[in-house]
Amino acid sequence: MDKNQRIVLVGGGLITLALFFVEPFFALIALVCVLVLLMSLRIMGDTTDYPLVTADLSENAREVVVTNTGTTRAQKIHVDLVPLNIEFDIASLDPDEISRFALDTMISEAKAVVTYENPRGEAFKRSYPLSALRAGRDPTEPLFPIFGSR
């Protein structure tokens, strides 16, 4: 438990205890608020050092656009384009940095398998369908994994 969580826990516990002597119902409301704050801090802690590398096709389908949408540097990035038998490496991407890989011809459909590491050496692997007819990422996909599921 980090410093911020301890401050919220101790401060919230004291406020809840004080409200319990005034009105127990108010103490329950304060307890729920403290628990919500602790859960929010916990979720925020899961996303502090998390790189998220995405791959997509450019509008003309002649480039693979690799973007780090995470919160820390992604390094040792390796991209495989299946079934085109094309692979390439990117040394590192900072948050919100974009790298482009030019293709010889247009592609209509493929899958990009992306493997990368964060600065601590933890390995991540994701795959993205690439289609010239379906532009952009899925808007319903969460921007970061929830509750530590990687």
C-alpha cells in the first residue's frame, strides 16, 4: 500500500469514526466513499507504467502504423504481419509516439502480432486485425486493461 492510499485510509477511517457518533447512516456513506477512493487509487496504480502498442493500417493500406498509446516507453518492439510473412522491429516508442513501416504493395487484410517490453523487462503480446476496408481501432476496446489483466 503506497503513501496516498494510507493517507486516504487513515483520514477516511477517522472521518467515518467521527460520523458514526453523529449519525451511523452518515458513517456508512463516508465508508462507501472511502472504499471508492481506495479502489480508484488502486486502478490508477495499475496503469502508471503500462505501455500499450497498437498497430493499424494507414488510409492507403501501404503502411503499418505502430503507436504507443500507453503511459511509459515501449522497447524491443517486434511486429509480425500474418500471413504476409513480413516482420520488422522498432527499438523503442515513447508514449504517444508513432512509427510507420512502408509496405511494397497494398494489403487488403492481415493480422499484426506485436510483442514488446516495458522498461522493467516485462513482456507483452497483442494482436490486431488489419483491414483496408475497416479503418481505425475498435472504439469499444478499453484503452488500458482493467484490474491488472494483461
